[in-house]
Amino acid sequence: MNLPPFLLGQWLEQKHSANPPVEYDLGSSTGPVWTLRELLSLGGDIEQLLDTKLFYMPSHGSPALRAALAGMVGVEPEEILLATGGAEALLILFHLAAGPGANVVLPNPGFPANDAIAQSFGLETRHYTLRAENHFQVDVEEIERLVDRATRLVLVNSPHNPTGAVLSEAQMRRLHDFCAERRVQFVSDEVYHPIYHGPAGTSASRLPRATAIGDFSKALCLSGLRIGWIVEHDPARREQFLNARNYFTASSAAPCEYLAAIAVTQHETIYERARSVAGKNLGLLDGFFDEHRDHLSWVRPAGGMTGFPKLNNGGDGRRFCRELLRRGLLLAPGDCFGMPAHFRIGFAASGETFARALEKFSDLLKDAKTLGQPA
């Protein structure tokens, strides 16, 4: 199967090559970027890093990193398996779910790669819809109606990308129990955990039949390391995952695992910086959307570092984003997520420059050309 064009990746790639250059990146979904120097200052040893052997690591990850992650998450080290970002973890899970007539249940909107990857393995994709009028909350009964005897996997994403919606503890537990009773794998993609902007959300990692996915790209703000992990309590599933990883990527890069271990031992410092920047910038967005409520509407994200506003005139979000890109401001068009009148805004990757970016955004909104036409 030929994979369809990956619209989101193609669009965001322009931040490296746009002419005129991107002045403000509000399209990226991660948090404030760390430099290698800053990360090593948290407790790394440059000499130890330089002495790291550039050789294959264990497929499930180094004992030191797995132990550190287990301590952070609150599980046993053997229940942690590494992957090349959350993307490889999902790739492997879809691969393992594939079979004649099998289906998986996914959120809409959701991370756009998930549909294409699942379908490339011959899986039928079924969708539950996150609706703005319901604050993008999951409808548990809708998910339950989609599950049948051919369902192999139910995926939730909390905090959700792109909307920032969060599942409650009761919703997480109900879906876990529902899937466990039917021998359906319940997968929680929680790469933004624990970044919340109100009541703290819950992780599925301690639920006995859940599979939880984390990575270093979102909440830990270290996307350049390209490391993710899964929490899997079932030994048989762990063996299947590890076998598949041996086929796909074999292992992570040794220097990246060393740096990742530093990050995990200092995770509260990294999380606090992300919370601080995201919280401050979210407050600025409250005023921004209030000022421009005639043109834009949004549901305030409950977690994560992205929001999913809408053009009130039903305009073409891609045209809107294209006009802004020509003026040096990068957003992500909603058609990347199957919702053309929306756009994704990231409010943490730009760090301390976010206030100036919003000032420019506000000025550009006064130009009617940026608002597009009804789609």
C-alpha cells in the first residue's frame, strides 16, 4: 500500500526552508526546546558522554534508563520497553493488531499518521469523534458502540493532540475495564502527561490491562532524542513488542539513551519549565481569543501544549495558515487533521517569544485577507 501524503509533516517541514523564513513557530506541538548544554547542566558528565560506546543498545533499552523511567512512572523496570519515539511504539502496536478482518478504534481528530499506518497493515479504522460543542470530550458510549468481536485495539490520547482535551479518571477506568472484559487492547497515548492546566489528569500506566505510551518529545521537550517508551504489564505482549522492534529498528542510539537518563532523573525540572512556559502563554491566549472572538473561537485546552481553534466564518484553514506563513508566522492547518476550518496552535515551543508572536498574529488578523473564504 502506498502511504498518502503526510500533510502535517510536509507543512511543518517548511519551518526549515520557508522563504521568507519563519519568524515565529506556533505550529510545533512540543514544549520549550532544550540545548545539549542545558541538559548536561542538570547533572550529566561530558566525559562520560564522550566515552559512550557507539554500539547497539539492548532492544528493550538500557537497564539504567528503564529503571529511571520505571521510577518516574511508578511501575517495574521489566514493564518498560523503549521505542524510537511514540511513533514507533504505535507502529508496532498497529502491526501486532493486524489480521484478517481486524479493526481498531481511533479518535477523530487525531494524530494523522495513525490512520494511514493502521490501514497500511490492512486494518479497518473506526472513529469516535471529539466535538467542539462537547469541549472535545470523549464520548465513552460512542467508543463502546464501535467495538465488536473483530476489534483488536482501542486508542485514546490524553492530553489530546491537537485539542488539549483530557480524559477523566472515571472515563479511563471505564474504557480500560470495558476493553479488558472483551480482550481488546486498551492503549493510552499520553505523551503530554503530566502537563495539565487545571485538575491533574491520570495515567493509564497503573491499570493492569492497559498499554501506555510516553516519549521524550512532548512533555519532556526533547524531541531530538527520538526516544519513546511503552508501559506493558502483560509479559506475552512485551515479548511480541520486543520481537517486532528487533525487526523494525533494533535499538535506540547509545548517546540518546545516556541523555534521556539524565532527563528522567531531572524530570521535575523539565516538567516545571514546560508547565511554566505553557501556563503563561495559555494565559496570553485567553486574552487573544477574547479580543478576536468575532473571527476565531476555541475550546481552552485542559492539558498538553496545543489548541485547536476555528475560523468563525468557516473559512479555509490552509489558506489562512498560508497567508500567515508568508508573513513569518507558522501554524498548522486543520485539514492535516481532517477539519479544514480549524488550525492547530502550539503555545510552548516558541518559549519566551510567544508574546511577540501573538502581537504579530493580532496585527495580521486585522487584514481580512488572512481570514480566507468559506471552505
